[in-house]
Amino acid sequence: NPNPADTSHPAYDVFDPATGKTLPGMFAVGWARKASDGLVGIARHDGEVGAAQVLAYLQGVGEGNALSAEQIRRELDKRNLRVIDKSDLEKLGRAEEKIAQERGMTWFKFDNDQDMLAAIDAEKAKAVTV
């Protein structure tokens, strides 16, 4: 949203140049808002600030006919879509840290979804057998 009147914070709401208006409830954050300049931490920070603006927007919107978290989860399951939650991300982080240590690297990140999902599953299997 090119809002020159408000320079106090970056704009995260999506702007439609054809109508000259923002699209209510539509936001772009992180790399989706601003192409990468090579610094992941900047994109992450931008994502966090943008997420805070999304949450502030949601507090002002009534629930209407919104689905519950459980209903959304069931719908995703019906569509055979895998949900990755915060605990899964923590498992992924542990797996990546272990690989980095084993390889003598400062950090390691998987470069594809299949390897990330396999690492999460391996961490879950370890937790079950312990």
C-alpha cells in the first residue's frame, strides 16, 4: 500500500492499483511484501511486524461465520494436507542443529520440503521411542 500520508510504519495491506484502494483483510509480509535483499533476518522481522498488524486487524473484525481451529484442521486433513505446527518447527530446528554440529557447520537448513518433513517425522519417532 503506497500510503505517503503515513510514513510511521511499513504498509502491509495489499493495494489494488486498478481501484486505488486497499483490499480489506489482505496482507503481504516478509519476502511476499518486499523481495529478498539477501538477509533472512530482515524478512523474518518484516514477517513478525506484519503478523502483528494482521492480528491487530483481526481483533477489530467479528468472527462472523469463521471456522474453529478444529474445523479447519479437519478440513485440511480431509484434503490430505499436512499441517506443520509450532512443535513440528521446533523438531525441525533440532534436526537442523544436529546436522550442523555433525558437519562442523555454524548452521544448516534443509533445501526442500521432503527432507524437512522426513526430519520432523524422524524427530517425532525419536520422541516415541524414548
